[in-house]
Amino acid sequence: MNEITQPHDRLFKAIMSHPETAGAFLRESLPPEVAQLLVPEPPQPVEGSFVEERLRPYFSDRLFQTRTISGKPLFLYTLLEHKSYEDKKAGWQICRGLYAFMEQKTREDEHWQKLPAILALLLYHGEQEWRTPNEFMALVDADEVLRPWLLNFRFPVLDLGPIPDEQLSRHARLRAGLMALKYGTRDPQTQMDALENITAALVDAPELLLSVLLYLLTTFPNLDEQHVRQVVRRINPQEEAEMMSQFAQEILAKAKPEWVQMVRQEGEQKGEQKGRQEEGASMLTRQLQRRFGNVPVWASEKIAQAELSSLEEWSLRILDAPTLESVLADLS
């Protein structure tokens, strides 16, 4: 799956890559009686996806593991629907995801006695309001007397559309990310009207600036170079040149050659290849410090000796990679 052509998936994973942010999302989205049952420690992400490759343009998923206050394991399966309208069959995709997870767990432990509990949550950011019942049984054509005997489960639905921007979350990083997702499927005029609110949210979550702007560049068709500069200057002006250079790579995939040429010309005026490598190394080091803390000597040496292409690839990996070592892994 190409990360550029799947911007919703990319931003969703960037938001949920921080356990504290994922914990805030789950606690605010789950029913109160469920949220109160969770231990206070942040949930841990479980690697992998349970969405078929052909459906990933329409859905993303993220699985988290936590415990209840009684000590029992609990898994939380979050499905993000990418469509601009509600999919009345989303419950079927959730069912397939839950089944795929259970199948994996039973293969891992052939001598299992009980299956772990797993709850599902649907995150919807389409333009139309979600109206489909939030239970699997809504998809089943059965007589009423049969219903107690048939497979069924309920899943909370978080529909971002009706929620006022300032009420999307009490958590700054989560609020900024959800706000961007909320407008990623709206009409161009509504998107541009929301740009100021998104920028204001990023003031309180500057670490999400790169991820959100990359998302806006691929979902806001009317966003131009000047808009991007204004956002960067307000949030992180000292990194404007480095960020604009990185955004140019993304826009190449978006077929805006006039935008790319503008950035390229400005970059060429700043110096030769060595200067660009030094700038890339400096930017990458700051990003790593922000994400992982102090950068060890071995990592600094590797960055200083790297080609510009490696620096650019590592900068993109920061969005999703769980460790510093995985960010700086050699390119295949």
C-alpha cells in the first residue's frame, strides 16, 4: 500500500502510534462503563492489520492490548472508515477483523482454553452523518424469535462530523489529529474554512505538524504553497525551509509540478548538495529528539554520513516507526 495514496491510513497510524494518545482516544470514545474498567496505563499497539489489501483504500484498523482492573487481558479493535459516506456494511468488516484476530490467537496457542475479550470501535469521518445501527445484527435478515440465538455484537461509533471542533477531544494531540481527519472528506470550501481551526489546534500539538500537513496536502485540493508556509510559520518557523523541501517530495505524487518547481528553485538558492545534506541531517536529528529523546552517538554518526535520499526516507519513517533503531534501519 502506497502511503501517499492512503493519507487517511497514514495520519490515523501517526496519531495512534503514541500510547498516551491512543489511551485518550479509547477512554473518550468507549462507553463510560467500559472506560472505567480499564487500567490507567496506556494501551499498547499490536502490530499488523486485519483489513484485506483490496479494502485498505476504504478502511484502516489498529489493534491495542490492555487489561481490566481485575487483571484480565482486553483487546480493543479500532476501524477507521475512509469513505465520505456511511457504509451500512461496516459491521461486516468489523466482524471479519475480529474473526481474523481470533484465528491468529488460536494459531499462536493451540492449547488455548479461553479466548481473550476483544471490543470493536468504529471511527467515522465521512461528510454524511452516521445513521446505521451499531450492531452486527442490523445486517442479518432473521425472524425476531431467532435473534437471541444468532451471532451479534455491538460497537461504539465515533462520528466526527456532528462534534464541534473544540470538543473533539480534551487531549491536545488527539484533538488536532481528529480535526484534520474530520475535514479530510469535506468539500474544498469547507476544508479551507476549517484551516484556521486546524492551525490553532496544532499550536498546542506542534509535534503533529508534519503528519497533519502531509495529510492536508493530499486531501485539501485547494491548499497551496502559501497556505502551507503560513501554517509552518505559525507553528514552527525555524524549520520552514526543511519542511517545505520535504513537502515538495509529497506533492510530486500529487501532480502539482508548478508547486514543486517553486520549492525546488528556492532550495537550489540555498547551496549545493552538501548544504542540503547538512540541513536534512539537522532536521532529522531534531525530529528524532522530539520523538525518542536523546540521540545516541552511533545514530548521530550514521546520520552525518548518510546520503540525502536516506535522510529523506528516515524522516518519513518517523511517522510510523516504533523505535529509533527501526527509523534508521538500512534501506532495502
